[in-house]
Amino acid sequence: MKATFVVTIMAALALSAAAAYAQTGGAKGHDHGAPAPCCDNPAKAQTHKATGVVKKADAAKNAVSIAHGPVKELNWPAMTMTFKVKDKALLDKLSVDKKVEFSFVQEGKDYVITALQ
């Protein structure tokens, strides 16, 4: 009888925990600490700004690698990473070792440059 009671209580606790987990959205992971709204609803994607130095531009992949400084709102340290480019014409403005200021958004798992100077 005691064993049945303990199993019933354990099952109830497990179901309660599972319900709470599902209600809060579960374990939705976002790269580099990005806020959830950017990934769940692309229409509300937040634009971020950074400065850095171009390390490689790849027109075939429509991408550019940039060694950029910290991005405080995303809690990113300075690092080198590859960004997609929204408009291929932006690649014409890039050359290796050029310092750039750029704006980017998160689209799914990709970070996409939308403007640069």
C-alpha cells in the first residue's frame, strides 16, 4: 500500500513538473544568448550593431567573416564569426582587413548583415 502511494505521488510530481516546463516554453536554445523573440517571430527581429575587421568575403556562399568587437545586448564577447549578407551588393564594398560598422539581425540560426559602412 505504501509503495502504491509513493509511486502515485512521484507520478503526480513528474506530471506537474512536465506541465510547468511545457508552459514556460521548454528548453528553447538561442545561439550566443540572443533574445527569444528574434527567433520565434522573424517579423520582430531586433537589429544589432557592431564594428569589426573583414577577414574573408565569400561571394559564392553570400557570406563574410568578421573579427568584431563585443555586442553588449547579446552578451557576445569580441570574436570572429561568419555572417550571411542580405544583399550581395554589400559584398562589393568589402575587402580583407577593411574596418566596417555593420547592422545585423538573426534569421533562424543565421546572423545576417543588413547594412554596413
